Amino acid sequence: MKIGILGVGHLAEYLVRGAVGVEFVLSPRSGDKAAKLAESHRCAVAESNQAVVDLCDMVLVCLPAATGLALLEGLKFRDGQSVCSAMAGVSYAALTASVAPAEAFCAMMPGFANAFSAGPSLLYPGDAEWEAFLALLGPVHRFADRQAFETAAVFGAMSGASVFLLRHLARWYERQRLDAVTARRLVAETFRGNAEVLLQSDSGLDEIAVGVTTPGGITEQLVGVLDQRGALAAWDEAMDAVLARMVPGR
Ligand SMILES: NC(=O)c1ccc[n+]([C@@H]2O[C@H](COP(=O)([O-])OP(=O)(O)OC[C@H]3O[C@@H](n4cnc5c(N)ncnc54)[C@H](OP(=O)(O)O)[C@@H]3O)[C@@H](O)[C@H]2O)c1
């Protein structure tokens, strides 16, 4: 599998690290990042963005969302080519228009977790080749329904925000004089363990929540304070705001 990447920043590096065995052709910009990645992961660096497109049938777009579409419009794509965008909030219709006559696909993923092949990816619409690529980076969710994809794609922000939550919790332990390594591991292992419960248990979410909450106990106390302060409800407000930004009018 040979994939050209336009935009070699954070996301591109994570995906190159995770997708072992794929032959990548990188766009040349981004300081010396493309050159370093080429050296450490045996990728080629093309002479220009157009050269990336000319050399590869599959092109992955990891450009800044604000400027990416305009840049794609300035490139010449061909029939039979396949372009997948990971740019948050770029509409499928706009992407399709900017890469015609190539086929267009939208994806979303957490980024860093994909470097460890542990990050879920979303793909709209389904495509065997892009699914095979994304499967190297973690579980893949294929969408036939555009609106469902757009809703699910809010998880890009949810994923990033969860890192802030994990850091916030680790810092609380550190302020209580727990050493940083133990704090970090404790927080990560706790969330990983509970994620495994959601993935492996047949119980519903409400049943799981009841099961971990002793009446009058410490979980009930902690959730009570968070609820009183609107901390859990604030997630709804924040997710709504991201969805409205990514899909204006929704
Ligand atoms: N970071 C993540 O984990 C993540 C996860 C999911 C989706 N995404 C999406 O992925 C995209 C990239 O995000 P990022 O975090 O990787 O951003 P980033 O680190 O800023 O990377 C973007 C890269 O694109 C390069 N670039 C800008 N204009 C270019 C041009 N005309 N030609 C070639 N390259 C150009 C930039 O180069 P310069 O540095 O030289 O400007 C930069 O290296 C965004 O649309 C974002 O929504 C990111």
C-alpha cells in the first residue's frame, strides 16, 4: 500500500508511526519534520504537493482545516484516484468538489493513540482500501450515513479533551504529594480498566454505573459534587458547541 500525505504535522507523524508496512510519500513543507520522518520511518519526501498527488493513487490530507480546502483546489487530481481527508469540520460536499475527479472520503481519529495502533477511526463513506489502512491504526467504524459520521466525528475533540481530563486528575494526585509516575499510571490504568468494562461487559451503562456506586459511598459523593457544579452537564454543552462548529446549522 502506497499513500501520499499532504501536511506533515502532528497527525501525519502519528499515522506514519502507527501504520507499519505502508509506503508513504510526504509533502515537503513543515520545517524539517518531513525529512526527519522520512529518515526514521523510511518514507519518501516529494518535491511539491502536486508531486505527492502525481505519485500516489491514495492521498491522505492532514492539512490545517482552515486552509486545506483552498490548497486542494489548487492541485490537479485524476480519475481513479482516492483522497481521504482527516481535517476536522471539512464537509464531504466541499471536499468532493475540491478533489474532483478523484473520489473523496472523510475520516476522523484521535491522532496520538493511532501511533500505538490503539485509536478508533471513522470513515465516510466506506471504502475497502482506506479501511485496510485505518485498520493498521486501531478499530475502524465505517459510516454509510453522513449525518451519523458528522455526529461521531465530534469524538476528535472528545478524545483530545479526555487527555486534558487525565492530566487534570494526575495533577491532583501530584499536588497531594503522590509521585508523578504513580499518579500518571494510576489515572491511565483506571480509565483503561473502565474502558475495558464498557468493551467487554454485557451490562448496560446504567447497570454498570449502579454496580460501581456504593449507596452513601465515595463514588456517590464525588459524582454528587461534580453534578452540583455542572461538571458532567458541561460536557454536553461543549460537545454541542463542537458539533455546531464542525457542521454549521446542526
Ligand atoms: N493532531 C491530531 O491528533 C489530529 C487528529 C485528528 C484530525 N486532525 C486534523 O489533522 C489536520 C492537521 O492537524 P495537526 O494537528 O497535524 O496540525 P499541524 O501539526 O499544524 O500540521 C499541519 C501541517 O500542515 C502543513 N502545511 C500547512 N500548509 C501547507 C501547505 N500549503 N503545503 C504543505 N503542508 C502544509 C503545516 O506545515 P507548517 O508547519 O510548515 O505550517 C503543518 O506541518 C487538521 O485538519 C486537524 O483537524 C488532527
